[in-house]
Amino acid sequence: MASFNPDNLPTGQLHGLLLGAIGPRPIAFASTIDAQGRPNLAPFSFFNVFSARPPILIFSPARRGRDNTTKHTFDNVIAHPEVVINIVNYNMVQQMSLASSDFDAGISEFDKAGFTPLASLAVKPFRVKESPAQFECKVNEVVELGNNGGAGNLVICQVVQFHIDDALLDSDGRIDQTKIDTIGRMGGEWYTRANGSALFEVAKPGAMPGMGFELLPTDIRQSHILSGNDLGQLANIHSVPDETAVNEYRLTELSELFITLEHDAEALEDALHRKAKAHLSNGLVREAWLTLLSFNN
């Protein structure tokens, strides 16, 4: 692997390597006002949620690398410590990109990028009507991380009111992840879209910890067919099917395979591992275990 000491890299290269590797990053489309009350709107991908109670969001309008100046958003939250963080989805990504242009102070990106300002309920900065989720925030603190170009400024925001598009909420009041269609920032000019086949679910470990890799049978752990992701699913359960269940599964679901390959143990093992892998790709962890254990039975 290539190895780097950040102290030896120019800011541009360091910035590019960090952003190229750390992604996708959610985007805070930050709406602020300046000391004169003029609106500003700008996107920042140094952003995430850091606490639920209190609800805390943090984003970072870093100092410009080319001339070490601060951005209007940073100046605005110092002058007026309130912000609305609007979530960006695919339908607004091109307009959001336009809003990232380095317009002069006092120029409204709402006008330049064609967004609709909505009055907020608890803060003075406007919400973005086109955004699927809007978080009105008070700025608790701004932490300056350095004085050099590229240095971040952590804007620590406490959510005091937020708004979610009704069409995104399911019957349990949760946001339907197949509908919100958010985007993420990558390196360079690349973005990613959280939609369609890009979405997938991973079962969380249960209340009882999984068995772990070290307890997997050696032939399974060293399989040349099963990937690390496959093994992770297998190791995420706390007990394996018993011998009776394995024998029953072998007789009812795998008998043809065993008859066909009964004289070729290596081919049989490979076939069972491939079948188990197919089960895992469909989230059928128990079936995968029954298939794998049937070889030794």
C-alpha cells in the first residue's frame, strides 16, 4: 500500500486523498443570514449527526485552501448563530451544485440556484422548500481547528425544530429509505445516489452477541468461495442448527446434489459452499448453515 505522512503533502493533494477515500459523505445544505439579515445558502460535505438527545448536528465550513479565507457561512454563524441544515436529495443536486459557486457576499444563492425560501418556525434563516428534510438549529459552539488554508471549523448545532416531507414517512413514522433518495459526496466531481440497487440492508447483531469468526469451523473459515461478508453473516448468530435439523435438510433439500457428487468430495464441498453463498446473498443465514454443515454430516 502507498503510505503518506500528511505533514509532507501539499494541501491540495492531502485534501484530495482524504475526500477520495472517506465517502460517501452526507451533505449539509446550510442556510444562514449575515449581520445585515441577508440570506446565504451553501453545501458542505464535512457533516453528520452526533447526538440524538440533545439532537446535535455538526458541519465544517473549512478555510479556503487557495487563499486561506473563511467562507460566508462561517462568517454568518459567527455574526448570527443560527442555521437551517437542509438535506439534499437527487432531485436538487444540480441546483445545489450551482449554489456552491463562490458568489459575492450578500448575493442570495436562493435566487441564483432557483430554490424557494420558506420561513422557519424557530430561527431566522430560511428553509429550502425543495429539501425533503429541514433542521432548524441554534449554533452552540464554533470550534476553529487551525489557521491554515484547509483547516476546518466545526459548527456544532442543536436542532430546535425540524420538518420531514409527509410522503417519506411510513405508518410507523419512520423515514422510508427507498423514497428519500439522498445523495452522498465522493472525491473530485463524483457523487453517489442512495437509491435502487445501491440500497441494501445488514441485520444488526441481536441482544446476544454472535459467535464470532474464531468459532467458525475451519473448512468454512478457510473457504475459497465464501467472502468476508459471507463469513460475517455466518458468525453473527449465537448458535448453529443441531444435527437433527442438518440431517433433515440434507435429505429433503440436498439429496440430489449428494447423489450426483457422492464420489467427488472436493466437488461436493465446492457445490455446497456455492449454494450456501447463494443463500447468504438472499439473507437466508439458517439455510446457509444447514447447507454447509451437511457436508461434515
